[in-house]
Amino acid sequence: LNRTSTAKEIWDSLELFMKGSGKTLERRKEDMLDEYERFRANGNESIQAFFIRFHKLVNDMKTHEKALMATIQQLANLLSGFQKQFPLTNNQHRASSNPRSQATVQAGQIVTET
């Protein structure tokens, strides 16, 4: 992101970064959920070894969730900075300042009444 010069390049780089990390995180999440669903004791495995393996899997799932939330938070922080720099505008729709005005559809046409 630091080597980009225009807003479009920044957005394109960010999109590519998020797609890559999103797919990687999603794939890892799927793998962990699959492992959790198929979790069984191995042959003559001790209860302690079983518990350690299970505890590690649950901790990995928690860590993955925290990493995903941290990525989402970083993106939200980045976007909030852009929102301050580029406020949202919509010049296509004009709203009446009169709170009593109402718009209705009659014969396929929008009619405003005050």
C-alpha cells in the first residue's frame, strides 16, 4: 500500500490484499471446523494427550477468530479515515425539507403532495 500514489491504486491494492488474506483465513477456518467435527481419540492415546490436542485446536480456533476480527478492525479504521477525507454525497436524490410532504405512486408516476 505504501508504494501507491493514487486513490484508485490504494483501493486496488487493498482489495487484492483483502481477497488474498480473506481466502487464506476462510480456508484455515474451514480446515479447523472440519478437524473439530471429526475430532476423535487416536487408538491408545491417553486422556491427557487427547485433552492437549483438543485444547490446542480450540485455542487455534480462538486465535483465528481474533486475527479475523483484527483484520476487520484495521479495515474499518482505514475506511473511517477515508470517510472523513471524502464525505459521502448523493446529488441524485433531493429530499424535501418539509416534513409534511409525501410521495405516492399514481398510474406509474411519482406524485409529491404537501
